Amino acid sequence: MTMLTHGQIWRAVDQLAELHGLSTSGLARRAGLDPTTFNRSKRITTDGRPRWPSTESIAKALDATGTSVEHFFALLEPARASHFDASGFGEERIPMKGVPYSIPQIGFAQAGSGGFFGDAGFPVGSGWDEIVFPEVNDPHAYALEIVGDSMLPVYRNRAVVVVSPKADIRHGDRVVVKTREGEVMAKELVRKTARQIELRSLNPVYEDRQIPLDQVEWIARIIWASQ
């Protein structure tokens, strides 16, 4: 019988957070836990022994993200990660639990031009590049390729983020926003009111933004990012 390792469990927690566009602290907060519950500093005791996450904390994290136990165990498989390249996606893929989907991929510059999205922020038309991604519960999900340094240190140049227009959005989530003027940006949602959305820049060099709702064409949550 194969035993789960300390490293496998914590890697799965990290991947769970990434799949939902969260830091490990953000995942803990969403689950109603102390923000430091999943921090790296909590994974080893002061005397050097491995500290495991509790089953209660894992259960709360799965419930908060709508993740099945089967999906979480799929994240434990080290063989899957070995087929991914530095961009987060590999040419050769092993069979995955759940149904793999081909989802469209587009660059940020293209996303800002007309003709690629409907009014609801769903990708339309044809001629997209595609990537394969497992267990996407949104038929309108798509991938965006980051260009430039405006989203460092969270998203590097050429990183890929998977976006779900269907996913519920809460404060603290990382989101992609498109304005009616065609600007596309990835930021953290601070607050959404009846009049505007407040966004925190991922790169401290860039200013935070407050955008009137009538100037927002669409907003969608980032559910996964390559690292």
C-alpha cells in the first residue's frame, strides 16, 4: 500500500489554492480558517518535525472551493506534474481523473480588441489556440497568456491564467477585468459596490484602480495560473 507523504499533501494544498486563483492565505480565509493555517512556516514544527494539515482544515478548504475529494486526491499524483513544462502546460499528458476539456487560449492584447468576447465575457468565434485542462465546470472557461511585467510578482511574462466567467466572485479573489474602452487587466478584487469595483494591483509599481460599474464590460475570476 502506497503511503501519502507530507510533501504530497502540502503540494496538493498549494495546487488547490492556485486552481482557484488564491494564495494559501487566501484559501485559508475563504475556508474560514486562520490566514496562516496553510502557510509554509506552519509546515515544519520548531523542532524540525513535519506538521500535517488537519483533516478539518482540508475539508473546509474543499467545501469553500466546491472541490470534490476525488479532485483533491488527483492533485496528489506526482506523475501528472512531471508532464508539465515551465509554462504550466506540457505537450505530453497522462490520463486525468475527470473529463479533460479543450479550452480556448488568447493573449491579453487580443482580449482587448473587439470580436473575441460576447457581452457576458464569454469567448466567441473561432480560430483560437487551445489548451487541455481537467475538470472545468464552466463551458465558457478560457485561458489568457500574460504579456509583460505589469502583473509581477504574481504572474510572470508568458504565464497562463485560466478564467471562469461563471465562477462566483468574492473580495480577495484574483480577477480579469475588461473595460468598455478595451483595457484588460488582472488584479485582486477589493470591493464591489452598486456603483464601482475597487481593484488592488498585483504589481505594487502600478496603481490600484476604482472603475465605475457602467465602464466594466465584464469581470471573471481566475481559477488557475501556471507558475
